[in-house]
Amino acid sequence: RWYYYSFLLLNAIIWGAAFIVIKPSYEFTTPFRFLLYRFVLASLFGIPVILWYLPKIKEFWKKVGIVTISEIIGIPIALGMLYTGLERTSAIEAGFLTTTVPIFVVLFGIWFLKEREERHEWEGLALAFIGTLILTFMPFFEGKAILDHVSLSGNLLIFMHNISIGIYYILVKKHYHTMPKLFAAAVSFMVGAISFFFMSLSELNFSLPALMEAVHFDIVQPSVQLAAMYMGILGSVVALTAYIIGQDGVEASEATLFSYLQPLVYVPLGIILLGESVNWQHGIALLLIFAGVVLGEWKGKWRKKTL
């Protein structure tokens, strides 16, 4: 299990720093164009992988279709909402909200994979979900002055991302276990590149010359270059592949618990590099979330060991 844990830990570190690296690039580019650059870079790795597997995988195009359907949920839908939400809220706030993704994975695991949950696990989910709601609607309770910095609409978009990505992770768990993990990741990069090309076009009234002009402006900006390279290589090629490998060896709900390590990365980086802050409401919400994790997961494991 430590073999799989090491991949999940690597994923948590890379994705934990992602929002801090990406946020400054939004001064020059849009979420959809940033994601276009990310997946175009990742596809440079993915295309040779797909060609290599082409003669080796039985029912190749059927498997491509399965991965494509899953990745449409996980990439243009889920990531589109996530990074549009990041544009409207702080990097730390976005990080706090995405930390609650395991709640949704556990719920969808119960519904779709028929995973069984005990009473203490349901109690833990309830606590963690209350913490998620506090984080989501915090701007509403803090007043209009805070809405300029931490947007309620941004938080709601990230909340909807959590639901979408929870469904995606369950589909990955259900359908990807018989596929080479690099193949699945490579197809996902192609889905992302094609999807965000058309989504970037839509922002500019489907004007290709306007898009080319915007791309030319973006790619000379150091912050855009750093964000695209970080997520295109580390965030996509390394971290996504690491997650797919890691979750293949453990339960879906257990794999996503590693995302709770991400605040140890993005909170100090957000404070030091972006000048963002954490208040007492954040602390209460996170305590509820972590208490839910302890009650729902670790308490159950401790009981099993002592019986």
C-alpha cells in the first residue's frame, strides 16, 4: 500500500501548490486559455503514448470512447468551473473548497459503487459537509466589502466542480482499472486540448484571428508561461498519472483523503507569495471538515484494529 500512497502524496503536493502558481497568470489570460496552454503542452507527451498503445490495446477505439466520455466530465466541465471559480475568488479560498472533494467522492461511491458506510462515517460526512457549506457561503455572511475579494459566485462554481469531479473519480475507479494508466492520462490530455480550444474560441465570438492575437499576447508573459508549464508538465503529466496509479491500489474514498494534505502546501504559499490571509471562520470550517474525516475514516480504522 505504501507504493500507492507515495503516488498519492506526490499528487497532493503538486496539486496543492497549483492555485498559487496559476492565480498570478489571470492578470493576463483567461481560465479557458490557460487550460488550453496546459493541455496542449500535456498533449505533446500524450500523442506519442497513444500511438505507442494503438497496436497493443484490444478494442482500442472503444476504450478511447470510454475515457473520452469520462474526461469530458472531468476536464471541460469540472476544470472549466474550477478555474473560472479561481478567477473570482482567492487561491486559499479555492484551495479550502477543493479540499472537500473527498466528501463527494465518498457519497458517490456509496451511490454508484455500493460502498458501505457505518453510522460514524455518516456522522463524519455530515460534519465535513457543514464545513463545506460554511466555506462556500462565507462571502455572503461577511458582507459586500469581502465580496470583491472572495466571490460567492466563484465559491459556488468550485462547489459545483466538487460535485462533477466526484462523479469523475468514481467513473475512473469503475472503468480505468483494466486500462494502462498512461494511456488513459494521454487521452485525457487530448480531450482537454480540443475542448479548451473551442471554449477559448467561444470567448472571442469564434474568431480565430482574435484567438491567435490573444495567444501571442499571453505566451510572452512570464506568469502565464510558468502556470502553463507547471500544470502542463507537473500538474497533468506527473500528478494526474500519479493519482490514477495511486487510486488504482486503494479504495476511492481512501485515495481522496490525501487531498486533505494540500492545505499544508497552499496555505503557507498563499500567505507568503500572494499576500492572502486566513481568518477564524476558515479555521472553524476546516476544523469541522477535519473532525468529519477523523470521525468518518480514522475512527473506523482504529475500531477495526482494536477488535
